[in-house]
Amino acid sequence: MIVNREVEMVRLNGVLKGKKPVLVQFYANWCPHCQRMRPILDALEKENSEHLIVERYDIDAPQNARLLEYYRIQSVPTFLLFYDGDQVWRQSGEMPSEQLEEVVRKYE
């Protein structure tokens, strides 16, 4: 199982090395805040698909345990934005779509 936990870490690190900003969401299916953020994130991903990568990780999936530990995820939803491989923004909790869009636009 340790190998599987490292796979997601290695995969995300590969994505972060790309040229596009990467928005990462840590969520749980049972979380009402995460459920309300889902359509907002879906729309943001669709509208910005040419210049933004969106990654989503379920905190209850065993293969994501290493990511939760590494990024110190303690609540959901938690959003991380990476630009040129560096984490440039982090926020936990539900937020309006305009706030999320504003953050993403800074790094287009």
C-alpha cells in the first residue's frame, strides 16, 4: 500500500512541473461545503481549461494519504494554487466563485 500512496504524490509533482497554474482541491464526498463548491470548480475548470489544470483529491481515499500529510490538510474543502511549481495560495472552506476566479486570474 505504501507504493500506492507515493504514486499520487509523484503524479502531482509531475503536473506541478508543467507551465500551467494548478489548482488543487482536497475534498470529501460527505462534506456539504465540498458539495456546494463542486459546480463552482467544475465551471472554473471548463472556462479556463486552456490555461489552468484542476486536480481533486478525496481525503478518504487511501492512495491520497501521503498528499494529506505532506500538505498538512486538516479541513475540507482546502484549495492550493501552484504556479511554476510553487504554492502561491492556500485557503480552506467554502468561498464565492468570484473569489476563486480572482485568485486564478492573477496567475494566468
